[in-house]
Amino acid sequence: MKDCTNEPDIELEFIEIQEGADVDYEGNPIQKPMIESNSESEATNKTTESTSEVGKKEITLHRVRRFPTFVNLINALVGAGIVGVPATFKHSGLGPTIFLLILSCFLCYMCSNIIINLQYELKIKGLDELAFVCFKKPGEIIISILCMIFSLSCTVSYLIIGAAKIADWCTLGNFDVSGTWSYRILTLVYALVFPVALTIPRHLSFLSKFSYVSLVSIGFYAIAILIKSIIELSKPNSLPESVIGYNINSGIFSAFSVHALTFSLSIVMMPVIAPYNPIPRKRHFILGVTYLFSWFVVAIPGAFAYLTKGSDTASDMLSSYPKDDILIIVVQAFMLCNVSISYPVVIQSLVGSLGQLIFKQNLPELMTLKQRLILIPIIDAVNIIIAMFLTDIQPVLGIGGSLGGCIVVFTFPSACRLRITKDKLYTPRNIGHIILVIFGLAFACVCTYYTVLDAIKAYS
């Protein structure tokens, strides 16, 4: 989401620094950005103080190599969508859904590359700054709100998934939480004890050690679902009658909105990819590898899961299996840790977005204690209240994907390119950008409409 401030009186420069070097990888003198700070004591171990200007701080980003960057991008990209995608096959069948997954992944990758190129050309550090540069304050506010909707859909989904896993284990222990209020109390207790508690520390550097664990859990999920599906499909007459090859209907829009959210890396990638090599082609490559890996761990297990469950595929795929299945219990444990650890990371983006609008400060670690005590409890409370009253993640993912995904991912990058281009609008490249802008806006409206209808149907 937001990783730098956009106030015009603050120096903003994109930097890339090699470890232990005073020049960059091209031999040029290192330029370090100045970011306003309330106190020098808030510098981290990767931050050095500036003596050239009073009240400003230099932030040194140490170079991160390819594989750690890949791991961090995977953790940023693969979230609640991995368990929500299998249910989207019910809308239009196997063939159209596979096509939609390919289309959404490719479009998200292409739009991410547009952001990378804009970042390199304009020396910006975040989507909010890009919006401010291209569309001034109104554009910044709109993008901030849409990014908050996207982030909120992710964090609410994390709480719903986590509470559902604990509810399944309670059922195994003969503790009934199927009642409406007992489940809501369970959601409240889980949220306060685990994910919400992790939002309290000012710095979340301690979570970095869990990055590889998160990657392992994603791989374990994909392998486990494939194993379960292959074993099930190897049995005679195991394919459910409700499995359909294709069925074109309005549900295709709800499915696409979930897919758009699942692959919306460009919304969260800026702070993750900042320490990596700034050459665009290298960043395009690492993004391509990330999207390719993510597509396989999301689409292939999702398709196999649908082939074994058909219309019984739950909105949270893991809820489709017997609660006493040992392999699924292990997968659920991994997924519980994954969503609980991801929650405070995304909350940081929400705090930064709201902090920028209210306090003109979008770096949570640099906010005053008073500012944090105002923002974090409010954001956590909103997430908990929504999660307590919703049990289906499909409408939540759909709203986040249709508004946050379609507009911010598809429309916004091309709109920025058209805003700054000096070429005629009828050039082939600009025509392509115009098509993307129209596509994003049109699908945002249509997907939101059908997602709301599905939500009303699900909770009526």
C-alpha cells in the first residue's frame, strides 16, 4: 500500500544501495531520501541520521538478493485467495474459470510491470505518491481509500479463516461453537489473543523470520490438496455429477473479482521490492517468476479440489474436507499461522493509509504513541466486528477484488501512464492503456454489482 509520504515540501528520491557500499551497482554516488521524523531516536538499525538538514532522517535500504525478494513477494501475493479460489469454479465450471485465472494473472503481471516502469521513471516510492504526482490530492485520496478497501477485505478474510479453523478443532473436541453467538465470541477471542496482539509492537521485524515458514506452508497446502484429490479421483466413479466443464453466466464476474484480488500484487509490492535491483528488466523477471509460481499453487490445487468436491466446494476450501482428516488438520495449522502472521503486516498498510489522510504520516513506526493508540484500535475493531458477523469469505474477497483490484490494479497504472505521456493518444501503446482503463472501470462496476447480489443471497 503506502510506503512513503507525498507532501510536496519533503524530498523524495528512489534509492538502491548495496551492502557496505558508498556507490550503487553502476558506480554512481548513492542518493538517500529524506523523510520527516519527529525524533531521531526512532531510527532503526538500517537508518542513519542526516546532519545536512535539521529534523530530517536518511533511510538506507540494504540490497536484498533475488531469492529472499521472491520469498517476500510470494508472501505478499498469496493470501486468503489461495483457499477462496476453488469455490469460484462453481460459478462457471472448469474451463472458463481456468481461463479467467490465466487472464487475471497475466493482466495483473502486465499492470505490475507498468507500475515498475513508472516507479523507475518518476523516482516514486509508493502508489499514493504516484497518485499525487499524476492526479494531485484528489487522486491520492481516492487511491488511498481503494487500497484501504482492498486491505480491509484481506484482513477480514484472515480473521474469518482463522476462526473457522479453530471452530473445526473445537468440534473435534466435542465443544460446540455452531451457535451464532458462540462462534462470534470464538472469533473475538481468537482475534484478540493472536493476530490483533501482533499489531501492538511498533516494529514488525520479528515477523521476518517466519517468511520461509509461510512459503513452506503454501507449498505444503498445494501438495496436500493435490495428494488428496489424486487419491480421491483414482477411485471408480469418483467424479461428482455436479462438476461442470463450462457454464457461462453472471457468476463469472464474481469469480473474476476474487481472482483479481488473489493476484493483486501491485498494490502491496512497492515496499517489498524496493531493496531489490532497480533495473526494470530484473524486476520484471522476478515478478514473472512470482506470478508463475503463484498461479500454479493457486490454480492447479484449486482445479483438482473442485473436481473432487463439485458444488460442495466451500468458500474456504479446507472446510470441504472431514474435520478429523489428519493431513487436513496439519494444513489447517499451517494456514492458521499463515493468516495470523499476515494480519499485522497488512494492518500496517491500513494504519499507514489512514494515518496519511488524518495525520499526514504514513509510516506506522514513526507515528507518535497517541496516533497509534487512535488508529490501531479503531482498525482492529472494524476488522473484528465485520469478521464476527460474516462467515463466508467469498463476498469479502469479491468486494476487495472488484473495487481495490480492478480499479487500482487495472485502471490506475494505465491512467497514470496516459496522464504523463507526451505521445499522441492514438499510438498503439496508448490505445492499449485506454483499453485497460476502460476494462478496469467496467469490470469494477459489474463485478461489484454481482458480488453484492451474491452476498445478499448468501446471507439472506
